[in-house]
Amino acid sequence: MADYKIIFNRDDCIGCGACVSACPDNWEMEDAGDKAKPKKVEISDKEYACNKEAEDACPVDAIIIEEKK
């Protein structure tokens, strides 16, 4: 069951790869290599910590994790 939703602003992404380094289980670089992307946007409590590290590592705040209501 998904407890959280990732909101990713691709336009703000600068492609630094900090999120991929912090959470390679859910973040990867696009095929062109200039932007990151989440593998999935709905995550569980178990997946939260890793994705929170990705959110915190993003220098342009392109990643926001919200608790699903």
C-alpha cells in the first residue's frame, strides 16, 4: 500500500544526480542523461527513508514527498 506520493518537478531538475546517489532503488537518470526521474511516485513507509534522502539531497528542491490522505 502506498502511504506517500512523490511530486517531482522535472522542469526544475538540473540533472546533478544527487537523488540517484541517495536513493538508487527509486531514482534513475533519464535515457538522455540530463534529468533524473523516479521509478515510481507512490511509495510505502518502507521506501520513505531512502526517498526522503533523495528529497533532502536535491539542491533545487525538485522533489517533494507528501503523505497520502
